[in-house]
Amino acid sequence: MNDVLNFIPYLYKKHLSHSIFSALNLFPDSVLKKNKELKGKYQGQKLFIIGSGPSIKEEDLSVLAGQNIMTQNNFHMHEQINLLKPKFHVVVPKYQSKSFDGDWIDWIHDMEEKLPDDCLYFFGKNTKYLIDSKSKIGDRTYYMNQGLNPLFVNKTDCNISKRIMNVPSAITQCLMAGVYMGFTEIYLLGMDLNQIVQLGAGRDNLRWYGHSKITANQAEKDIESTILKSGNIYFEHWKMWRQLNMIDNFAKSKNIKIGNASKYGLLNVYPRISLEAALKK
């Protein structure tokens, strides 16, 4: 009974925050307004979104050369990045304190060095001050702003020109961006989403590359330790699944197909399809 009573203040606080952000969505955001340039721009085309799951190590990514590719987070460090030439790169909103800005700046510089000169970026709006002051990719960068809570909504319109639901992982950002840009077919690769299982073998096994400059620091270690010890990792995964289903429902209403071409993993929201079949469609 005490656990239930303790949960009530949590829900009240989260609902209040959600309500405030929902109200703010009624007012235009000058930074997010730029995203409207991309709405429906790639209608009728196919998009491959490549994740960080360990299954990537078993893929022959060379078959994707010449396709519309969206990478995320630390994928710019992949040995075949020059062959893949991603058109889009998505980075999770900044979730570490300013004392770790140095790690983020170094990470962003790596992206500038490794990714194509015409690659379009999607960052969290709270990272804009670093992009503007510490990089040269500002003119190619679009921003997303989070704040809505999936506990209190039943649907999404994937409108990234407004505030979106809180980002639990880059997959929700990538899918919302892909749907918003009008891609008719979207295929996921290496989106294993089996962190709960992988953590049992140690945090070094969560991603195909091990660690990035922001996942190797103490801030990330503390976050992972806290959500695992408290059990919040299970709650956060449930909320992420809730988001993924809402995105799927909206995509279907727009005749957009989302398929999961990952070799394995826990993600079961989208129908499985082999990479070979996805390329032939």
C-alpha cells in the first residue's frame, strides 16, 4: 500500500510537467520551425535506420551503399561509414550536466570529421548552445525538443516542429524524423533494444562499439547503475514500447511501413523482415 501511495506524488509531478509542456506546444518555437523544411520532403522513398545494437557486428552493411541511410549517436565511428555516407545523423538530447560538456564537444567534433559534408543532423534543442559555439554544422542541424510524457498520451502525430515525447533512446527520434520527412518505407537495422538482457553481461556489451565518449564517462555509469538497481529500467522500457506503438499507429494511418530488419533483439513492435527482402521491395 505504501508503494502505491508513494507513486501518487510521482504521477502528479509528471502530469504537471507534461501539462505545462503541452501548453507550451500551443506557441510556435522559432528553433523547431526550421524542421518544417523537411516535412514530406522524401515522400515515396525508402529509409534505412541503423542502430547501435550488437547485432550490427553480424551485418554486411556494404549492401546499403547508395541507399537513404540514417545513423545515430556513435555510428560515425563505424569502419564502413565512408561507404555508407549517411544522409542523416540523429543524436539523443543532452542528458548529462555541463561539467561533462567537454565529452560532448569532443564527440561532436568526431561526427564533423567522420560524417559526409552534406549530412543533416538532428540534435536535442538543449544541445544547440554547443553546436552554435563549438562546431561548424549549425547550418545543417535541425533540433528536437522533448517534454511530453507517454504516460499521459495515447497517440502521436510525429510532428517534430513541436515538442515531442521524452526520448528514452535514439530509436524514437529516428522514427519520428523518418515519418515526418515522409519516407514511405522505413527499415530498422541493429535496433536490438535488449539492454536489459545485455547489462547482465556487463555494460561493455550494450553496443556494437563498446562505448562512445559520452557513455564511457562517470555520468553514464551512474545513470545505468541507478536505473538498474532501482528497477526503473523496466518502467522506462515499457514507456519506450508505448511510444513505439504510437509511432507505428500513426505511420500506418499515413500508409508508411516500418519493418524490423535487425538479426535479433527484443524489439517486436514492427514486423520482422530480412535485409535482403527490404532491399528488394
